[in-house]
Amino acid sequence: MNKDIPLYLQIKNNLRFKINSGEWIDGDKIPSEMELGETFNVSRITIRHALDELVQEGYLIRQRPKGTFVREPQDLKQKSSYTLVTSFTQEMQELGKKPTTIWAHVKKISANELFARRLNVDVGTPLLSLKRLRGADDEIITYSETYTPYHKGFSLNSSDYKGSLYEYLAKFDIHVNQQTEYVEAVDATPKLMELLNMKKKEPLLKRVREISELDSDYYEYSINYYIGTKYRFYVKY
């Protein structure tokens, strides 16, 4: 916990992130005040203060005696959706930079509850897990984790994912054309600082993307962390 920020506010931000990131979705029942107090090691009064503000802001709704439930605010339900999906490779090329992949690691995993929700599959469904460290012009810019249902033929050789993922998917006649994004500034954790080779702590841009192809069963969920001083996010309508 950060001593400079009130405890209730830190807890409020933590819970709000669970909603914004999709870990908790509309209709989910959240843990009780007592359970949250034990999780964060604070009093129920502090927890209640955080929950009260989230209720006032429309993130939660109390249904006595059932409990407290997630109620995704309308402005989050009306997230921007795009019909053109651009890759990191394309973004860097449009800026006149040479994109690179420092390393890539791919493996097959089983879907947990979060991935099952985001990818519209059953828990336990085989997924392709792709983790990459990427940059441009010899600078590290982003660390990304991408998850998608495993399709027969997908390579498990990490070297096959050094370039644009969407160019690779095109080989399987998969052409993504819809995406929803959630973007926020976050503190760099020690693990992310190590992955991104950061010498000093600075804000990161966290970009969560849900991508799909119309009229097919292709879904993709990715979490991307960009070094704030090396990346700018543009939206063109």
C-alpha cells in the first residue's frame, strides 16, 4: 500500500480495475465486506468507504440481503469499437520506425474462468498463450500477453511469432476486424520493470484489447504494457 494515498482510495481503485479489466463482469457478486477486509488487511469501515463510492459512481449495486454486485457503468458498456485492427508492427511502421521482437514465448494452456469469459469458450478449452517483448529502432517499448483459442495448425515454435501476429493469422484465412479496448495508466511493478529493462520507475500505459473476426469463432484477448515515455496512443474516428 502507498502511504501517500488513503487506504480506502487504493482499495477503491483496485476494485474498479477488476471491473474495468473484465476480471469482474456485470452481474458478478463481489466478496463480502468482511472478506475484503481480510484480503486487504483493513477495517470494514475502510472497505465500506471504498464500496460506497463505487456504488455512487455506478460500478456496484447493493441488493440486500443478497450482497453487492457488479453493475458496469453505461460509459464502459459503450466502449469504442473499431472496424480496423492495427498491429504493433503497423503502428511502428506508420511512425517510420523499424519494429522488432526481442523475444517471444508461445505455449498451449487451458482456459481459466477469466479467459473463458473473454474468449467465449468453456473453462479448460486449449488456448494459445503468446508472450512477447517488443520494441522499435533498438528500444524496448512494450511487453504483451496474448491469448486465443488454439486452432489446429497454430505453431508452437516461438520464432514463428517474431513478426506481426495478424500477418501470421492471415495464413489461416483469419482477418481480424473488430476490437474493443480499455486503456489506463498504471505503476510499473518490479516484474514489469525487469521485463522492460527499466532503470527507474515510471508510469506504464496498460492496454487491454478484445479482438475478433466477424462471422467466425476467432477471439483474442491481450494485455499490453507500454513504457509511457516511449509510446503514444492515438484514436482516429
